[in-house]
Amino acid sequence: MSPIHWRPLTGLKGSVANILVPIPQDTFRGLVESMPRWRGLYDEALSSFFRNVDSRKSDGAAFAVGGRIQHLKARAVLVDMEEGVVNQILQGPLREVFDSTQLLTDVSGSGNNWAVGNMTYGSAYREKIVDKLRKAAEQCDCLQCFFLIHSMGGGTGSGLGTRVLSLLEEEFPEVCRIITSIYPSAEDDVITSPYNSVLAMNKLTEHADCVLLVENQSLVDIVNKIKIMSHGTKPGLIIKRNSTVTSGQGGLSGAEKPFDAMNNIVANLLLNITSSARFEGSLNMDLNEIAMNLVPFPRLHYLVPSLTPLYTLADINVPTRRLDQMFSDAFSKDHQLIQADPKHSLYLACALMVRGNVQVSDVRRNIERLRPSLPFVSWNQEGWKTSLCSVPPVGHSHSLLALANNTCVKPTFMELRERFTKLYRKKAHLHHYLHVEGMEQSFFSEAIASLNSLIEEYHHLDATKARLMPDAPRLSIAR
């Protein structure tokens, strides 16, 4: 098959191909968010993530937009070198959603070793991965971007995940690559996770267009706070079914798996970021515009996501947050998916993705209200990108996703560097990596040098914060 180079078409609704390498259990579950709305019709919103196929035909022929739903198949490639996780998905309620020809598994896993995932399995399965990526892309009428979801601490997620990323750049160089990376916590039970994460970050810095940072510990904290709310003293205070952080299988006390609530937060992040590709709105945002507007320097493409609502998920005894409060929540630490404080760091740019019956004037008013407390770089004081989608998430009147390119990611990277250095200084566990064919010790020095350089770039930007002069330039919302 000859190489296919796809050019994203700006301004049109497009298809999104997802590549899911290991994160705990079934994050993709939440992407069926609006199923009740469609009432059996296959429309553009569904076509962004799903094909409508005729299950009676072996060639997988798909139906055009506008007809009735026959058999939905996700536009996704699932890759895991430990087959157990994928098998759980295939035995679960969404088993019919995934095309069996778009799954790739092995038996033993990567042994928490980046080198095994990237080099051993990356080389052995290269052609199969490329073939599956091409087939997924060929089934898209208008390929707008690739989403890659992976973990950073394990061997397959970090190693094979970043190998898939480099293959995407080779095979589809002009298609945007947006990566959701799940960073391990400091108490992670994978001893070699600092090695895996730093080696993976070197590839993310080199090959990704945007990286959405998500920390496991932040997800745990959010879910724990919601659990506390659900066991509050108010009578009848329970977590809503089908809410932002629960799946359609029941509340947190129901038949949920341990990671379901965490995974659904990540799924809702993706739902909000793709809302303009799926629904109509007065100010839609093309997925390619995220990198164009939020990444002023190619290496500094690590974005901090914050999502609201998150905590107003109890029953009718708790009132819905007002619109203005929602904007305030989006810039608070409690609603971020990483542990950082952007208000005490420097903003390079910020995107606001609003869903529901919200007007441009509402967005302008809230930006003006919040601007004095949000320090922006001197050369981009008006660095806001805004989108308005008229369809809110199920169960809510409105929602907001904020994506901030902010120097507050520096402490996260510095902590990762410190954990890496503690191991690398003693050369602990290094032999496990160097025994892998193709792996050299220089890969470690290159990776830590890349991370040092990245931290230094953020440090230089932070140093300019003290020189910022207060002013009030005219607000201009990017369209």
C-alpha cells in the first residue's frame, strides 16, 4: 500500500482517529456521551468518532451520514502488549463498539521497561501498527487529527506509545497529533516509572503537536473529594448517575471498577475538546487551531487542562453552579487535572471551550473579570482562544474546558527529573534497559538533557514575569 498523506480541511466537521495504548481499563467508554440524543440516527456528531457499518457484510461497508444506526464501530486502534486489559474491554458492555481487526495485543507485556515497548515491540509490530493506522485513516472522510491516549509510567504506554507517535509523524506528517499523557504519581508502584517517563517525554517533546498533561494523583484527589461529597451529611446527597465522573453503569457505590471514575474524567476532557467537531456552535474551534493558537514555541506544547463542572455532581439538594462561577472554577487548582498553580506562574496562551447556551458577551465579561489575576507574557497579553458549542454535556446546562499553556508545568517536570536522577545517579535498574537490543546509555543522557533544556526554557519565561507592567489592552477573542 502506498503512503497516504492526509491534509486536514479547516472549517469542516472531521473524523478523529484515536489510538489508545494502555491506561487503566476503559477510558473510551465516555466517548459515547450523547447516545440518547441521536434516537437511532447516524449524524455528523456520531460520525466524528464512529462508523456506521453493515454487520451482514464482511467488507465492513459503512453507511452515509443521515441514515439509521445499524452497527457502530469506533474509529480507534487499541494497542496493548498485555492482552488482559483489551480482553476485559472485549468482554464488557462496549465489546461490540470496537472493530476486532483494529486491536493489537501480545501476551507478556513490556515489563515496565520503555526500551522493550519502544524497541522490541515497536520494531516487531511496526508494520502491523502502520497498517491499522492507515486503515483507520482511510475510513475517515475528512481526517482532522489523531488523538493518542497513553500512560507514562509503564513500559508499553511510555515505550510503544511514543513509538506509535513517531510512526504517526512519519506516515501522516501533516495531520495534527494531540496526545493525552497520564503521568504517574510520586507513590507509583512502578519503580522504573521515572526512567520510562523521562524517556517518553523526550519523544513527546520531539514529535507531538500538543500534550494534555493529566496526573494520576490529581484524578485520585478529584474522585476522593466527590466520594466525600457523596457521603455527606445532607439527606439524599448522592452522586448522579451518568454524571461527569461516572459511567452509565451506576454511581461510585455501584458496579464501578476502581479506575472507572478516573477514566471518565479523562473521557470528558476529550468530549469537551472535540465538541466543536461533533456539534454546531456559534464559534466552533477546529482541532488544528489548538496548536496554532496555544503553542508559540514548538517545544513548549504542554497544556494544563481544567474542567468544570466536577464537584457539583450531587442530587437536586445541591444547586447548579452559576455561569460566572464556572469560569472562576476553571482557573482554580481544584479543577485542574495536574497539581499546579497557574495563577502564580506565567500564561503563554489560554483556550476556553464552552458548551451550552452561552453567549460571546458572557465569555468576554468573564475574561475581563479574570484577566487582572492571570499573568500573561508581555508579548501576548490578549492570548485567548475561544469556542462556543451550543450542545451541553448530558445532565448539565453548560460546561467549560480551559487549556492553559502555562509555565506552572515546570515544577511537575522538575519533580520528575529529581526522581529520575535519584535512580540514574546510582545506575539502578539500568541493566534491565541496556540488555534490550538497540538500547544505549546515551538514550538516557539525551532524554535528561532534553528535559533539562525544557525546564530551562520555562525558567527563562518565568523570569520575565517580574518585568510585566500592568496595562489594559483591548480584548480580542481569536476566531
